Amino acid sequence: MIVQVIFGIKLITLSYYMELQQLRYFVMVAEELHFGRAADRLHISQPALSKQIANLEKEIGLALLTRTKRTVKLTTAGQVFIEQSKQLLSQVDTAIQLTRRTARGEAGHLTIGFTETATHTVLPNLVKEFRSNYPNVELTMLGLSTEAQVAALNRDQIDIAFCILPLMSAA
């Protein structure tokens, strides 16, 4: 905890340095309610797991688990923390998956410029097939003249242009 005094007002800043790995360890212990089994599933030693959970509890400032020689139970705070941890880890996994899909071109946004002629010929089938293959890519379709499409491409306002050839130079 960091305490700052600004204009006579005491501000308390809480900073946490827990790692996602600690949350994953905590979730496993909470699910198993046994350090040995959790350590086995995580492929780490039981003392290392116990240390990580102790560090997490120290960081948070309270006990998440009650331990005896024979049992491990979640505290009331631990019950809240397990649900929040699961949600957070799920959000991180979702963010990673979406980022990877976006990098592969399987998600994101694509803006397509087209002439009226394209709507009657090649475009309907291409769009249908594209949406079938890439359902997580949002398409924006803009009806533009060939000249407007060239200008929009140059300004990065559209990603693809379906133009009428030949293209005339603006020179």
C-alpha cells in the first residue's frame, strides 16, 4: 500500500503484483481442496505450490484457504476470489484466442468498396463464401465510384476495392 498526501488529502494507492500463474494455482487448489493433488496436476512440487498460495494470500492481505493437517477449505473470501479468478482467467484466455484469430485474419473488421456493377456479378457470391469461412470478421460494404474507391484505398478508409478497369491516373 502506498500512501500519498496531496493538498492535505491522504490518498491510498493499492498495488498488486500477483501473476496469472498464481491465480491458476489457486484455482487448482480450490478445485482439488488438496495441495498434493493440485501440485500433481500442475506438475510442480507441493512446497512450491504452498509458497505460491502463501505469497498470493500475503499480496491480498487475507487468508483464502483454511488448512489443517487433513483438510483444505475455502474461506468466505476464498469463495468470492475463486469465482472472480475463474472469470478473469477465462477473459484472459478469450483475449488471447481473439487476438490470435485476428492476427490470422479470422476475426476483426474488413471494409469493402464496390461499384454497382460488382453487386450484380462477382460480389454476392464472394461475400457469401467469405462470411461462411470467416464468420467472426465484420464486413462493412461501401458503394463507391472507382475514383472514390482509389482515393479511399489511398487514405486507408477501405481494405478492398472492386473497381471498373482501367483505372485512370489523377495526373
